[in-house]
Amino acid sequence: QVQLVESGGGSVQAGGSLRLSCVVSGSIFNIHDMGWFRQAPGKQCELVASITPTYRTKYPDSVKGRFTIFRDNAKKMVYLQMNSLKPEDSGVYYCNRDPPWQSYWGQGTQVTVSS
């Protein structure tokens, strides 16, 4: 049984920053690529950042240079530092394995960016 608990979301104005955190339990954490996913209303869930166990990262062009993913393998935690936020970054953010465990999703954390 895998548990994912996200936190750190909130409401900010455009240009602001937030740091999201995720704690993972019930899995051998340090063998998996981990990612942050965003679900915006009316849009498909998208991967916004991914990190390998050896800290290699990848980002879509939409967030590259603004978002940074990092992980602490000892603490089984994944973080997403989001800077220069835009209204289109709004949505519910989830952490999960990349590719995701379909049976295991956390409650997510809401990010709202106002213009």
C-alpha cells in the first residue's frame, strides 16, 4: 500500500512562489522516478516535473526555468519549488511515480494563481 501526501499549495499573485512537498510511504522510494502532476479544470492531467533516483530532472517547456523538482531519498520526500507563477499554473498538484501508480493518488494540493 502506497500513500502520497501533498502539501504546500495556496493562493498567490502572478509572479509569486510556492514550494510543494510530498511524503511517500509504503514503497521502496529510492528506486522510482517521481513526478509532480497538475490537474487543471477542463484539462488533462499533465506531468510538470520529474526526477530520477539519481536526481536527473526533466520539465515541459511550459515550466522550464521556473519550476525545480528535488527529492530527499532518506526522508522519502519530493518537493516542487515554483517561481514566477502564472495564472495558467493554477490547478491541483499531485505527486506520484513517473509513470504514475494508477491505484495510488494522494489528495493533491490546490494552487491558485491570480493575475
